[in-house]
Amino acid sequence: MENALNEKSFQDKIDEGISIEPKDWMPETYRKHVLRQISQHAHSEIIGMQPEGNWITRAPSLRRKMVLLAKVQDEAGHGLYLYSAAESMGVTRDELLDQLHTGKAKYSSIFNYPTLTWADIGAVGWLVDGAAIMNQVMLQRTSYGPYARAMVRICKEESFHQRQGFEIMTVLSEGSSEQKEMAQDALNRWWWPSLMMFGPPDEESPNSANALKWKIKREGNDELRQRFVNQTVPQAAILGLKVPDTDLKWNEAKKGYDFGTPNWAEFKNVISGNGPCNKERIANKIHSHKEGAWVREAAEAYAAKKNKASIAA
């Protein structure tokens, strides 16, 4: 009886738009759902730094290096804000990181795709961060207070990231034929993975119903994906680039674009590390994240090289 009253009081607060705070009573299923979502979001921010951080030293100018460095620094901050929000639910930072390293916790599968050219950094900013903003703006009003407050600053900074990516694509698309070809190739490879960022269709998603009921999310996967397509297709036209979807056409009746279906088999393969991604990085994930592993390996390699030179002398 008491539990039923607690659940009714909890749902009443949700329906009235009152934030749920860490010390408030909440159903265990709600706590697990929110914690899983914040955890995946935090891990995605941290993992997302890696493909971009790999381009800082290779960016084509000092200005590009500085801007990219600032963006990667922002992503680190986003991860910290979100880890702090997760900790308010009674989990420690060490536990969260251990779940990431052991594969128990997930992160956005889009970061398993390699960034092959400088245009990929533009496409990641324009498309991946653009999709992230579409997902995240509503999270400023998510029902769990600490998560909602963290999202306010995150969304402001993500909008900068999206503009940075679009500016890179603009310069490339207005450049030489080789540069425009590079921009088009990046769009071809990142378009479908970006659509998959919104998650599976609502009717196939096991989490959508509760997410909407508890106002953890305010809009469904399909609605957000549609809005992203409607916004991004005209941007591609401004760049003079072609969206790689033969089914794409304007539907006057719904005032939006009809578009093809993402390859969900690929989506599942990428999550498991078997898709068109950097398999070696996935296979070595646990090893590469061990505390100080890269430092020890560098020191050992230097010592071995020095020892070899000493023997040769």
C-alpha cells in the first residue's frame, strides 16, 4: 500500500513538471533507467574525444588546432558534469569507469567509426554533434534535476561544436574539386550512422515507453530523427553536397522529408565491434584504458630502445 502511494506521488510530480531530486523517493526502475542513460551519455562524451583528439596535431592550421583542442576540452567537461550527475544516484566514479572498461556499460556506437580524413572532423561536428543537440535540447527539461541542470551548459557548448563542423564543411565544399570530393565522401560515410544516433524506431525500442511516461525524454526517437533530417538536408544543399539517400524526397503533406531506413543490422554489428569500424581499437579497449598503461608502455619502449643502442655501441 505504501509503495503504491509512493509511486502515485512520484508520477504526480512527474506529470506536474516537478523535478525529481536525489533524495526524493523514486521507483528502482526509474533510478536504473536514468542511471543507464546518464552513464551512456557520459561515456559517449569521453570516448568521443578520442577520434577527434587524434586529429589535433594533424589539423591543417594553428587556428584549426586551437578550435579542435577547445572542443575536445569541452567534451571532457561534459563527461565530468554527467559523471557528477550519475554519482548523485549513489554510484561512484570508479564504478562507472569500471563498467565502461569491462564493457558492461555502453557508449554511442558512432564513435566506433574511424575518422579517416580532415573532412570527417567537419562531418562529426556538423552531423554527429547536430544529432546530439537534437537529442539533448529536450534533456534540459528531463525529469531528473541534476541531469537537466548539467544539460544546460552542455547544449550551449554543443551548439558551438556543430557550427565548427559546418564551417569546416563549408570551406571544403567551396575549395578545390579534391576538397569538395573529400567533404562529399565524409557525408556519405557519416549520414546513416548519424541517423542511427536517435536509437531504433519507437515501436522496437524497449525503453521509449517508460522514458516518455517518466519524462526522462520529452520526444520519441522517430520524431527527433525526422526533425534532424528536415533540418540537415537543406544545410547539405547550401554546401552543394548530396545526401546519400535515393529515397529522400519532400513530402508536402507532412511538411517534411521522406527518407530511407537505416541499416539496423549494421547498427547492431557496430555496437558489438563487428561493423565497419576500427576493430583493433575496440579489441584493445580494456587494455588501453588501464590506468597509466600508455605511460608505462612509452617508458618501456624508450628503455628498450636505449638499452638496444647501448648494446650496439
